[in-house]
Amino acid sequence: MFNPKKHTRLQNLAALGAIFSVIAAFAILWLAGLPDVPRLERAPAFTALTIDGQRLQITEQPNQPVVLNFWATWCVPCVTEMPRLEAAYRQYHIQDNLLIVGINAAEDEDTVRAWLAERDITFPIVLDQFRELERAYQVGGTYPTTIFIDKGGNIVRVHRGILTEKALAQNLASIGVKN
């Protein structure tokens, strides 16, 4: 005999299961990083001032491995991966001449300075107030996005989403940074 209450309850459970599956799939993709297929082959050159007032220049052929990390203070995955980037910078900056640059997503200077004051970040931070670098590197508002550039200025990897320790190590190796 058909029981409408039981049937409705099963439909509700099935709908909840489907919603949970979709949320889980998105969470897995976000944690694993979205596909890292670069759209640009060569890194656009730029000159910018760091938040500390230092002139930073990335040339068409930087002669050193470069990592550009597009981030924001309100972005939880960005904040989560920042200590990994800092550890990599400290480990490989001198050994492999690695340059890591944090490019902040159009936040005001006071917000970024306050956020940095609470953390020990030593790699250069650039404020991209008009999102010019974001457009040049075709980031498209996805944070975090990390771009790995080899010594010759070739974009080797574009990693969208949070960088796990393993993904960071693999991407650094792809631009010649020895683990």
C-alpha cells in the first residue's frame, strides 16, 4: 500500500543527498585546485611598488623562478595558504633565487597593512588597486590564483584554488625550484 508521508520523506532525503553531493564535489575541487591550464604562455612584464614602497620589476625574462599569488584578506583559502608560501619563500629565496610576490586584489592599503601586521610575511606584497595585473594575467576574479613562471618568463602553471603542500612542491619543481 502506498504511503504518501513515507514517499515524501524519501524524496526529501534524496534531495538532501543530492545537495550534499554537489556541495562535497565543489569542496573537493576547491581544495584540490581547479584545473591549472595556463591561458597565457608568456608572463607579461610589469613594474609596481610594493606595500613597503620598494620598486618591483618583473621583466619578460626574469632570470629567476617567479611565483605570483593573487589573493585577498577576506579570502579564507588565500589566508590558509599564505604560511605555505611564506615557508617556501624563506626556504628557496636564497637557495634557488625564488621570487614570490603576493598581489592583493584591490583592497585598500590600510586593510592590507593591518592584515600583514598580524602575520610574519616577508615576501613582497603589491596592491593591485585597479586590478590591472589581474587583467594582464587573466585571473578573472578567482582567488587564490597562483602563477608559476620559469626563469625564461614562461608561464608553466596556473593554479586556481588553495595550494596544498604537495601542489606547491610540484609546481615549484616545474619552474626549477629544487625540493
